[in-house]
Amino acid sequence: MDGVIENTSTDKIIMIDKLCKRILGHPEVLGRIMKGFIKEAENLSLEEIMELIKGKKDHE
């Protein structure tokens, strides 16, 4: 795996990093991750979690 990173241009790494942040920052993706791994979120619906995430983004 190290060889893949070594052979990848800096621009490509930056592009991949930005795409990953966009995917992980999407409310539905982040909500599904939170629901699966955060105990306080396990009893909330995906829609409730997404609303909480959207509300947090609006305050920033």
C-alpha cells in the first residue's frame, strides 16, 4: 500500500482527500456512521441525526 501513495502525485492525493471529506461530510453518510458507532445516536432515526448535523453546520 505504501507504494501506491509514493507513486501518487501530490495533486491526486489532495483531490482524493477533498473527495473523501465531501463524502464523509454528507449528512446522510455521516448520519449512518454516527448511528452505527455512537451510543447516544443509536435510538435516533437517520432523519433526526441528519437534522442535527444540518443544524450544527448552519451554526458554524
